[in-house]
Amino acid sequence: MKHDFNELRLDGVTRRFAGAGGHAFAALNGLTLTIQRGEFIALLGPSGCGKSTALNCIAGLMQLSDGSIWLDQTRIDTLPPEKRGFGMVFQNYALFPHMSVAKNIGFGLKMRGVADSEIATRVAHALKLVQLTGQEHKLPGQLSGGQQQRVAIARAIVIEPPLVLMDEPLSNLDAKLRIETRAEIRRIHRELGRSTVYVTHDQDEALSLADRIVVMKDGVVQQIAAPSDVYAQPANLHVARFMGYRNVVDLAIEAQSGDRVTVTGPDIRLTGMRKQPLAGGRAFVAMRPEELALGEGPGATNTIAGRIENVEYCGRDSLVDVVTASGTLLHVRATGTPVLGSMVSVHVPVERVLIYPHE
Amino acid sequence: MPGAQRAPFDRALLLVVPAAAFMLLLFIYPFLYGLALSFNPKEGGAMANYAHFFTTDNLWPTIWTTLRLAIPATIINVGLALPIAFKMRVKSRYQRFATTLLVVPITLGTVLIAEGMLTYFGPKGWLSQFLQFTHLYDGSIRLTHNYWGVLISLVISGFPFAFLLILSYITGIDPVLARAASTLGADPRSQFRHIYFPLLLPGLAMCFCLSFVQAFSVFPSAVLLGRRRARRA
């Protein structure tokens, strides 16, 4: 397998499983994506969204039911995993318990028939890259979780694969280690310039690591975009909810001009930006807690009156629940000292009110 | 875990005291007593009994015959059980069915197997009648009341045991390891050689020993199937 490529193309990749009652259901449905050389792609979604299925299809650990995978002009979805030569990092590390750290890392090279002296050099280099020099003779069981994960990363990259696949590599680590190892993964990716496909259910991981994020739900791609776009401009309500738009309110459409839409409820009147064509008389409004603020806005637009029903102190700010007279609950991240039970106004800028159609 | 705190004494452990006392009184004490007795013969020095055992000619044929049966039987059992169990390591409906089928002989005692074999493998048994009927083999077949009868019975009774033991060792190995090896360039053969086999080795050794011990104590099979039955008057 050649080590450099220009693009990896997934063309309508589909994987069906036999479900209950003999019905086949598609765990992954028509994934089409082109990955450029050196790109870091995150597959993001809740569990069962098909992201791991996609990764296993790319790795060759799972057969495709439909579609094809191409490495430049070579079709690779018919090849077994050992012929594809992609490095993979597993969620539970999958280190070989009977082999030392050095043997684990050198395994892929040994399978390729690389000379022992060269294996030693390359393993030493990989150990240095993941900052584990001096641990080469230990068994995986003698290492901490974070160290084991770094061995797994070293093992996957030492074969210099055209593509590195990572299946939730940080989910078994504690919070502090997760952030450290995340930075490590980003650094290694930058130093090696290899393409990486990274599966995660954690939006922070996807946002901080990826060049592009593929948001998935129920086996179907919802949005493929740069992190800043997925964060600020979710393509649909599913993506919005997943990206932390916790305030979703069902309101009636009052007026539309271009993408600017005004929606109303009994005691709410909001103007926001339409993200998808609207149909019917009602629409969903999605807003992030951190983009709502307590107090009057400039002019009276997008100001909602309510009462503080709950305050969670979070250090830098507080998470405040504001309930309007008709009972609509809004989550607001507020600085200062919100007083429980007091009447307040909440305002939000027009461009941060996103409006989506009913499904 | 290295550096883990020592667990405080669990009082529930006291529940093993009766069982331990039972073992101590009825197994370990008599065993040690017997062992001590063996070094105190009526005449001669401490090793006289052992010297007698290893120098008396009429004991060697017995030991030799037993080894000649137990070693091949163990090799066949473990050698068959390993590939079959390996093939069946992935859980499926088919696996459960086949496992049940393979384990049935364990529920039969040696005597039942022996009686069944006499009917099936005997000179007028189904197998010989079938072979002669289809002319696959016309010579006379003798598979009971000799070495082969005992060996077949040892395989029938010993195989399920070896199979179950190896299956439990194999299913204890995380299949993700083989998948990781495959992404690193290992074909199925190398996956077995470098991942499954080394991880199975302690289990295989254990299985080999236990199968051997089981086959070594073949007296009932030897008597029932190895020797000609006395003519009933």
C-alpha cells in the first residue's frame, strides 16, 4: 500500500444489519465524504449514530452493504484490513497484553517484514514522539491508562499509515488526562501531517481537534462543516441540540423577509435567522444559554420577561433558569449575582436566534 | 493493581472454613499420611518402596500401556478441541447448538459410553455392518476389546472436556486484539500465531495436563473395552 495519497473518497458507504423481526436497518446510510491528505476529520454524534460503523468500514473491519471506498484511483473497500494499512487506535487501547511496549509498537513493522535494526530505530522514534522513552520494556498492564493510550497511538502511527483512524480514544481517560492527551493528539497530527479520522461523541473534542466535523444521527450525515460553522450555524435542529443549543422553543411564524424571520408565542416575540426553508405556520427557535443575557437589549427587540426559578453557580458564571409568565423555560448563562425569584429581562442578538422548520 | 491499598479482611471469607477443614481432614491429611508411610517401609531404608517399584519388571508394562493410551488420547483431544473451539469463538445460534451437541458425551458416564460403543463399533455393530453393506471396507474390523476401543472411548469422553476448557480460554481473549493486529497488517494466520496462540498457551498447558490426568485414570474403560468379556455361561 502506498503511503501517500491525495484523497480518500467514501462514496455512498452503507452498512445494514439484520434488526428485530428480520428487518434490515441501516446503521450507516449513504455516507459520502472526501478526505484530503493531512486533514483531521471528526465523526461526531450520539451513540448509535453510525460513526463507529463508518470507521470500521474504512478500516476494513466491517463489510460494506453498499457503496465504495477509494484511495485516489484504487478501490479499497474489497481489501481486508491487513491489506489497507491504516493505523487504528481503539477505545479500550487493544494493546497486546503479552508483548512489551516496544514489541507492541513494533508489531506492525514486524508484520511488514522490516529488519529488526530498523524496527528498533523507528520504535525508539515513535516512543519519543509520544513521550514514553524509557518505558519500552514494560508490559501494557504496568502502564497507566493515559500511557497505554499513547502506546496505542505510537503503534498506529509507527507504520506510517496514509490514514490514522481513532475510535473514541479518550473516552476511558479521566477529565484532566483527556485534555492533555487531546493536545498530544493534535500535536502529533500536526508534526506528522497524516490524515486522521476521529470518532467521538464529545463535541468539545471534535471542535478542538478537527479541521472538519461530520455530524451524524441515525446513520445519516446531518452536516459536514468546519468546527466554527458547526458551532455557530448548525444545519438543522438535531445538530443544534447536539452542539449545545439547549433552548429550543416551538413558536408561531409571524413574518419572514429573506432569511430574517419573526416568531411569536403568548409572551415571547423573537426575530432570528432562518437556517432551512420553513413550511407551515410554526417553527423551532434554538438558542445557546451563553448567548442569552440578563437585562434589556438595545431597543425592545428580542427581550423576554421572566422570573428566576433556579440558579446554579458555576464559578466564572451561573446557569440560570428563567421561566416566562406562560411557563416557557429558558436556560441563561449569566455573570454577576442573579437573585432567585426576582423578575428579570432576557435578551439575545438577532443573529444568534436560529430558526428551524418543524420536522 | 500496583500500589493498591491492601483490602481489609472480609469476614465472608470465614464461610470457606468448613470446606477447607473438610479438605484438610479427608484429603490432605490422609494424603500426607500415606506419603509419610511410603517412606517407612517394613524393611529396608526410606527409599526402599520406591526402589522396589521402579525395579520390579511386572509394573512397567502397565505403566507403558497407560502412557501409550493417555498420551495419544490427550494429544488428539487437545489437538481437535483447539481448532474447533477457535472456529466457534464468535457467539452465534449455531455456536450454542454445536456446543451443546459436543458436550453431550460429558453427561454420559464411562460405562454408558462403553456399552454404546460395544453396540456401535463391535464386530456385529452398526459401523462394521454399514461398511460391509456399502463395501467401503470388506476386511474384518476390530475396534473393541483392544487398544483402539479404549482410545476411541478416551476421545469420546475426554474431548468435550478439552473443548469446553479451551473454548472458555478463547472467548476470554478480547477479539479487539485480533482486529487491532489485522489493522497492523497481520493476516488471519499471523493473528493466530502472534496473538491468540501466545495468549492461549497457559490455558493450553493447563488443558493438556488436566486432559492427561483424566485419560491416565482409564481403568474402567480399559477393563470394559480393552479386555475380552468373559463368556457368559
